[in-house]
Amino acid sequence: YSLFAIRYSLFAIRYSLFAIRYSLAATTMLSRLYVIINSINVFWCKKAIIVSLELQLNSDI
């Protein structure tokens, strides 16, 4: 019985380590996606600001 319990606890520890590693990988992937999306948004915001400034300059002239 004790051998079974030890084997089961080892399996549980191994499984929890795998789960932790998997969740860490998932969070790093999500953070990378978030960074990519943010950089795209920043790029388009800069584009929009530049275009609106150019339009304002053109209308002033």
C-alpha cells in the first residue's frame, strides 16, 4: 500500500510540474501575442496621427 502511495505521489508531482510548465508556456505565448497586437495598434495610431497632422497642415495652407 505504501509503495502504491509513493508511486502515486510521484506521478502527481510529475503531473503538477508538467502542468506548471505548460501554463508558463501558455502565458509566455499570450504575452508575446499581446505585445505583437500592441505594437500593431501603436503603429496604426502613429499612422493615423501623422495622416491627420498632414491633413491639418494641408487645410491650413
